[in-house]
Amino acid sequence: METQKQELLAHYAAREPKEFYQFDGFNYPTGMMGYRGDHEDADGDELYCGRTYELMHGATVRILITPNTSKEDAVRLLKKLTAWIEKGDPMAITIPPILVASKVMPGKEN
């Protein structure tokens, strides 16, 4: 793993930071290490949006899913993120750069 880390660091070292909007969907099932998020819905899902700077070229839209995520969780969270984007403009949220998550859920007040 250390070799892979070194290769990745060398690969990204020459790139300039590029701004992205990052959308995250988390699932906190009841009893998961005793933690539930601040704004989870009835499914135990919580959505975040924030600005971040990354050292990747980036596609117009990129989706990263952790290998241990079930297909059902991935599809449900992607649908919720899509609905959130369609409902308004979460990217208009005023937040400082370098990823400060905005805890805003569709249909919920902060």
C-alpha cells in the first residue's frame, strides 16, 4: 500500500488544484457504532454538499462509491442526491473553499 501511496503522490504532485462541488451521501443505520448523523432521514441517510479543491483532472460529473457499499444503498443515495440537485441549487450555498460541509437536507431547515 505504501508503494501505491507514493505513486499517487508523485502522480498528483505536478497538478494544480481544481475546484469541485462535492456531494456526499452517508447511511447511518440504527446502531452503527452508536452514531447517527445530525440530519439523517427516515432511511438513516444524510446528504452534504461543499466546495473542495482536488488534484485530479475531473470529469463533468464523477461518482466514487466505496467497495463495501451495497447496490441498494448506492442507488438510493444517488437518487436522493439527484433529487436535491433538481430541487434547487445546492451549489449556490455560500461556504468557504477547502471543503466546509454544509449540512442542508432537502425539505429540512438548518
